[in-house]
Amino acid sequence: MKILITGASGFIGSFLVEKSLELGFETYAGIRASSSKKYLNDERIKFIDFNYSDKEKLIAQLNEFKRQNGAWDYIIHNAGVTKCDKKSDFDRVNFVFTKNFVECICRTDMLPKIFVYMSSLSAWGAGDEKTLQPIKLSAPPQPNTAYGKSKIKSENFIASVPDFPYLFVRPTGVYGAREKDYLAFIKSVKNGIVPSIGLKPQYLTFIYVKDLAKAIFLMIQKGITRKAYFVSDGNVYTSAEYADIVKKLLGKKFAIKICVPIFILKIICFSLDTVCGWFGKSPTLNRDKYNILKARNWKCETQPLFDDINFVADYDLTRGISETIKTEFPEKY
């Protein structure tokens, strides 16, 4: 069975490739020619570089591949951006390039059995902070970031294509070795500083990257199409519990907690976004990041996922963070 995994050189993509090879798929990794192959060194991997911006060239690439190899049985479209200097690039890369790819697949008669689109919980936005109820799959999406808006825009387009065999995967916070944002928090705690936002607890959900890959391939093996799932390990953690787990696993008995009030965070994010914007750059702390960090409720409905594919996460947060630390800081072990 042939599978194409786009965005294969990235954090999630590289683990998807590893899982695909483990399961015996003939694996094609879609990456840019300039992308690193640091985590893609298995000799069984076959590489391809698509021109998503030019539909005629993309059609020519797909037709040539089809002539030589036939169509892919499955496609996991993981290519996209989570950070951009220009907010318009979220729409260009995450939506326009995805739209081009889907249209060209249809025009070349290369529909796979399942087209997995890697979306995000951000496409729905955070949950209600008064009721603290999990975000429901049936709830209307309310994304409040450029990234989330580009993801739901892509979902809506794909779903509009008649009889297209889509499967939308919307993971919550994905963590593990090779990821940078959660690792930055771990490094901060390792250095004796525990940053926190606001006085109210945040309710967080996570999925370890290997469990995310496991869930996606279970969906593929079940043959599920034209459905969508939120993906988490099924647990809810407060921000304080998350920090305590990291501290314990790092062996940090004492660490300075620095609590940044919400209004201070807003000033910092908006100021940096404005100043950096003058130079065509987007800082790590920007308006979109503010909307994410200030949110109190990231609970999400996962029972449909557990019911449909009998998914059970192998990693809770403690085990996942432990493996991440052992991989990123081997000198501790």
C-alpha cells in the first residue's frame, strides 16, 4: 500500500513517516528540496517535492508520478505553517496550497482511499470559560487566530468537494522530542523559572506525537472517511499540574514561579507585534499568541475518537514528558 505524507520533514510529519514505515507502507515523503532530512534517513523513504503554488506544474508532477507508479492509496496532508512573518502567509500556504493540491488530485484522477487533512483544535478556538465544558464536535467553529482561520477555511473547502474521501484530524497540543514551543517551557523550568499566565487556572489537553501518529493510522486502517475528530490523550491537566510534572521529571525541587498578569501579557504581545511588524517580522509573542495563551479552556470532546477506533493513548503527560526529556537532555540520564 502506497502512502504520501506531505510536510514530512517537520515535527509531526517525521513521526508520521516513522509510523508508516513501521507498519510496512511504501512511504513517500513530500518535502521541499531545501528542507532538512535529519529525521528522514531511512533508506526506504521515497522523496517528492511538490510545487503547490503552480497548479499546471503540480498537475504535470502528479501525472508523471501516476504514469510511473500509479496513485497513492492514502495521503496524509500535513504540509503547512504554524508560524509566519506575514499573517497572509497562513492563508496562502495552509489554504491556497491545500486547495490547489486537492483540485489537482481530482483533475488527475488520483483520489486516494482516504485523504487525511491535518487540521487543529485551533480551527475551533478555545472552549467556554464560564461553563468549562469541552469543545464539542457539533459546536460552530470560532477560531481567533490567523492559523486557526486558515485551517477551518481549508476544511470547509475540502468538505465541499463532492464525494471527496476526507478525514479531518484536529489534535490539541502536540508535544514530544523535536517540537520547539513546549520544549521552551521545559528548558525554562530546567533553568529554575516556571512562567505562568494569569491568576486563574488553565485547563489544558495534550497528545504525545507518537500517540497522534498511532491514532491517525488506526483511522486509516478502519477506513474512516468524511468524518472529523479532536485528538487528545483523554486527560485534562491544569497549567499548575503541567508545571509540577515537568519540575518533578527534571528533578527541580525549587523553581521561581513568575506569573504574568493577562493585561501585561496583552501589552507585551501587542507591542511586539506592532514593532516587529514595521520590519516585516512576526515575534513569538504576538496578537495570535496572546489569544492562545490567555484562553482558560482547552478541553475537547474525544469520546467519538475512542469509540470509533478503540483508541487508547500509550502516553499520559508524565510518560510523554519523561520520554521527551530523556531524548532532548540525555545527559540527565
